[in-house]
Amino acid sequence: MSDITLNVELGARSYPIYIGPGLLHRKELFVRHVGGRQVMVVTNETVAPLYLQTLGDALADSEMHVTVLPDGEQYKNLATLETIFDRLLAVPCDRQTTVLALGGGVVGDIAGFAAACYQRGVPYIQVPTTLLAQVDSSVGGKTAVNHPRGKNMIGAFHQPNAVIADTDTLSTLPDRELRAGIAEIIKYGLIRDREFFGWLEQHVARLLEREPQALTYAIDRSCAAKAGVVAADEREQGERALLNLGHTFGHAIESTVGYGQWLHGEAVAAGMVMAAYLSRLLGDLSDTDFSRIRNLVDQARLPLAPPPHITRADLLEHMRTDKKVAAGRVRLVLLKTLGRAYLNDSYPQNALDDTLRYFKVS
């Protein structure tokens, strides 16, 4: 299977996304994008035993240092960020050091934020090893840590030098995390690619079975969509906010139940179904389209609703700390139809209340 190279077009800060099998063995890719002599690899205790040695071979010409983090969303916080800074300073690493994020979305986000802050910004490379990270979080330069009152509320925009997505790493991914990545893939079909949504309806079983060609196609299509959005709206002043379909509900679910209890993609899946239902109440989305969305999420074996114990007060409290809140109003990404999303801050409160009641949030 041939490799795919996409580009995120940001002028002088443009960078490639490499997608394909065996990329961790491609020494020339890393040599091309490592600027200085030092590399600080940030990974976690799950990924390190699987891929750190292979990456070390590819970085044989560099002075490689490693920071191994605990695994889990609950560790995506300021305390963990400080351990990365401690390691960078202990080496010590200079301003030409390249930070390399080897892992899933948590590793990518926190390592990217460390790179954005260390000595006011050093280069970094994303090497995503989960499906969710390969199709979404590794692309676009959003870096952050969580706060107990809100997800991703402390962070920075900092674009990587490259994204190197080795699809072979998906062979070791737990089924639950694979499904969480499929949630973000479904999102791209919903917000701007109706044809891709139809493809997913026909082929989601192939993704669940990890068929290489289907996975590569879905990753390529998702990354191409995100690259186009980021190029048009790098700092989320307009169109890029549409990438957050399901995320306002989803982030509130994650914050309410506790980070790490639900995977990000699981919460986003439930959030997308909730956003679709609200879109239906507003008269935008047809009953047929709502059923198609719900059925696809169900086929992907993802949650269709928040956990039963979640309360309306808790959910709304965390929704109000969402980054899309403007002038005290929670802006939601909703759907006009399949493949067409929009921002809405003027929905009737009773429609939101009816949505929460439908999903048994009381």
C-alpha cells in the first residue's frame, strides 16, 4: 500500500501529513523535520514499550531524550505538563530541540503545549498512534491541558513541523479506542462531506475489522477535510468551530463524569447524536437524516446518549465553560442537513431543555 502525503497550507508554517504503513521505520522522514541535534520524545507507559525502540532507530543521528508519562486523560493536566518541563530543563534542552509526541491525543496535546511554552516555543513533530489522533487531534496545532472545570481550557495554537501517521500502530490499538476514533471520522462526514457519510454507512464494519485499505481511506479523507478547514481558519474565528460538532455536549460529559471515565470519542459520539436531535427539533434536520446518524453511531458501537447518572445542572454548568461561549451564550454546532453544519447561538432554551429530557438528563 502506497503512502499518502497531504499538506496543511499555512504559508511559511505549512507542513506535511504523512499517512501509511511502516512510517516509523522511515528514518528520512524524521531527519527531514528534526531541526536541531536534540530530540525530546514524549510518550506514555503504554506506547513506549511498543514503539519507542523503533523510533529510536529512526532518530539514531539525533541526541534523543525521553519523557514517559502515565497513560490516561486524567493525567492531561498542569502537573503532568510540569514533569515535561522538568525533563527539558534537566537535560538541558536548547531552543533548537524538537519535541516529538509519540502516542494518542493526550500525549499529542500535552507535548505540543509543552513545545509551545518551552523557551517561548520550540518545534515539534506529531507521531500519532491512535485512530482518533491520526484523524483529528494531531492535525491543526491545537495544544492544551484540562482543568477540573473544563476540558482543554489552558492551551495554545502551535503548529507541528510534520504529522507522521504510521497506520501499522493501529494493530495494537484496543477495540474501544478504535471505536472512539471512528466517532471523529463520522464527524467529518456530518459537517462537510455527505458523500463520505454515505461511504461510512456502507463500510463502517470494515473499519471495525481494521481493514488497512478502509482505514487508510478514512484517515486520508478525514485529514484532508481538517487540513482544508485549518488552512482557511487556523485560530477558529469562524469555519474551524464547525469541527466541534458534538464537542460541547461531549466535553461537558467528560468533565462531569471525570476525565478518563469516558473516552473523548465516546463522549463526542453521544454529543453528536444530541446535537442531531436538537437540529431535528429546530426543523433543520429531517427525521430520516436523524435516524441515519443515530444508526451509524450505533453500528460503530458507540454511545447514543450520556451516562444515565448525569444531571442537567452538572451538564449545563460544564457547557457554560466551553470555549465557544460568547457573551454568556453557549454556541452549539448544529446540522442543517447531512454534510452541512453551522453555528447557532439563538436556539430556544426550551429546545435545549427538550433535548436533555429526551436523553434522560434531568
